[in-house]
Amino acid sequence: MREEYDFSKAKRAKDVPHLAQLQTEEGKTRITIMLDNEVIKSFRLKAKQKGLGYQTLINQTLKAYSSSSIVDETLLRKVIREE
């Protein structure tokens, strides 16, 4: 590695089209998350079978889960009484 680097001719991310798009894409936020290796393997396999990216599949799965109603004890008791 060099002692010093010359960044005088460097471009800002907003001046590089594909990097600027990543910064301005509305509705998405870049995060870092730790997932089990088995989870990643599973999503990669399923995504490949569906012709999607694994991150897209993880996002779709999280969206579906977050928009579904979670069954709690009260709801479960109500459903059982109706049966």
C-alpha cells in the first residue's frame, strides 16, 4: 500500500451514474445484517429456482411477513370458539 493516495481527480458518488442511482433510489435503504449461513444458502437456492436475486427474495419474504397479521393468543382463542 502507498503511504498517501491522490484523490484530487476522484469523482463523488453522485457524479457517477450507477452510484448516484443507488443513493437516490427511493423506498430502499442499504443496511448490514447478519444472517445464518443456512438461511443464505436456502434463499440463494430458492431465488435461483425462481430466477430472482436472493436479496430480492429475502425482501419479498420480509414484506409478506410484515404485512400479514400475526396470530396471537386472543385471535387463536376466538377462532377456536367459532369452530
